[in-house]
Amino acid sequence: MKSEFVVLTPRSLHAFRRSLLAWFGKHRRDFPWRSSHDSYRVWIAEIMLQQTRIAAVLPYYDRFLRKFPSVEALARGREHEVLKLWSGLGYYSRARNLHRAAKEIVARHGGIFPREIDSALALPGIGKYTAAAVLSISYDVPLAVLDGNVARVLSRIHALRGDLREPGRWRQLSELSQNLLAQESPGDWNQALMELGETICTPLSPGCEICPVARWCRARAEGLQREIPAPRRKRAPVNVKIAAAILCDPLGNTLLVRDPGAHDDVLFSRLWQFPAAEVTRNAKTELAAHLRATLDIHPDSLEALPPASHGVTFRNITLLPFLARVASLPTRARTRILPLHRLRRLPVSSATHKIAAAMPVGFSPAT
């Protein structure tokens, strides 16, 4: 194996680039955002793909572009429309920043995603990775991307040990990525590196035997491809219990609020939600107290519904839904009253959908 290894030099770098680009040209996956170099379509895809699996993004991407086919359409849209289309995709600050950035692109850049790196970075929600991806793919600007997949590939190519996210190491990887960049086709090159990391140079079981650049990989030559990069240290999980009240009046209407209440705003992402509170000992008692204090609601009873599990970053969350029958629902600021079966008309998080799903099939408000 060691005899097959080729050191990356200025002379061998050309062959390295040629091999990776040829592989990508033959094996690239067919995604809708790859059908065009349009900066708007590329930008939407890159934002949606942040911390989200490709399979989860695909249906959202198509629906989003049908509703907002251009940056002008997105800028004209209302935030609640954007959030409703984003509902279930998670990390809702992405959608809010996307909407804000669309307004700036229309107002300051003539409706075209800016070509200059500084102008791109000044947009809400745009960091170095996203800017480099959009500019290289859409405009052939010679900027290298660096994300987790690319960092893993580079760390194995150069046999770099240690924590890749350590600031000094990340800066080193950024320089390596820029030095490897195929200047004549930066968009394809960036996508090829990401594709390699997603499909072959994977975290646990790298497919070295089919890798198009295996002969230049120092980690493979030294038998370290399964040890590099070192596993990231994960934050210790935190167990959280959230009790939520599905208030229901005799007509089958329910109440949603926008106030995070007694928990942080991560779980429900500042979207419409059922009244809820973090609980510790007696979920029913603590939820009843929360309803009295925040909404002046005194339900006759709280009927426990099946719990559900939910995960957000390092939190292991147990959702504890309760059915609360009330004679009437209060009307006040930052609340919405609507039929329970029309919940999807509002932007809500996946946690809220899980709570609603606990309602018994065939539920009747009259019983």
C-alpha cells in the first residue's frame, strides 16, 4: 500500500484534481439545485442543507421554489408564509435570515446575489462557507469551501490528527482547501470534494478501495483512515420534560401562543405553539399553574395524552401533552384561536406537530 502512495506536489496536484473532477463528472448525484447555476436556487439549497440531510431537504426545496420562484417573490412574501413553508425543517433562524437577506438583495443589489465576497458576507445568515459555495458554483469565483465533509477529506489526505474544529487547525484546513482548489472550475471542485466526503470518504467506513484520489491519501498509506479525524467530543446530553396543553373549546377550537413561556425558545423556534412549560416533578400541577399565570385559564381537568420523544442538539426531550377542555378560549395579544385540524395553516415546529398527534383518533370536543 505504501508503494502506491504519491506525495502531493505542485506537479502531482494536476493529476489529483483531474482524477477527482473526472470522478465527479461521472458519479455526481442528480439534485434539483444542480440543474442550474442560478445564484438564487443555489443559495436556497445551501441554506436548507445546513445541518440537514439531503433527503429531508428535497421536498422542501421544490415547494419553496414553487411559492417563491425568485428573490423578488421571496422579498415580497410575508415572514409567516416563509416560516410555514419551512415548518418541520428545523433551525428556523435560517428561514428568517433568508427572508431578510432577500429584502436586502432586492433593495441594495438589484435583485441579484452579490458577486463580491464582502457584500455576500454582509447579508443576514451568510457565513464563509455559504458565501464561497454560492459564489463558486454560480459565478466561478475561485473560493474554496470548508465544511465537515471537506475537512474530513483534507484531514485524511494530509494525515492531520487532532480536533479539526480547533481554531488553529480549522485555519490550516482553510488554507489547504484554498491551495487545492481547481481555479478553472471552482464550483465543480467544491461540489466534488463535498460529494467525496458524503459518499466515499465517510466518517466510520471510508470506501478507500473506490476512492478516486486514494493514491494521494497519506492516512490510507499509513493505515490511519479509520482513526483520522478523531471523533468530536459531544456535549453531555440533557434530559428535559416539556408539558403542553392542547386547549379545546366545545366547537373544537384550540389556542396557540407565540410566547416561549417557562422554557427556552429552541424547542418551538419562536413559532406558534401550544401553551407549554418545562416541568420537573408533577407535570399536571406545574402545567396548570403555568396556564393560570400566563393565560388566566383554569381548566376543569387536564387529561394526560401519550408522551412523545424529541431531540434538539444535546437535549433529550420528553413531550407530555395534556388535553384541557375549556368553556371558552381567551383572546389576547400573541395568541391564535383556530380549529385543531387546521394546525398546518400556521408555521409550527415538528415538536408542536408531535404534540398534536397525541390527540385520540376521532376526537370529539363534545365528549
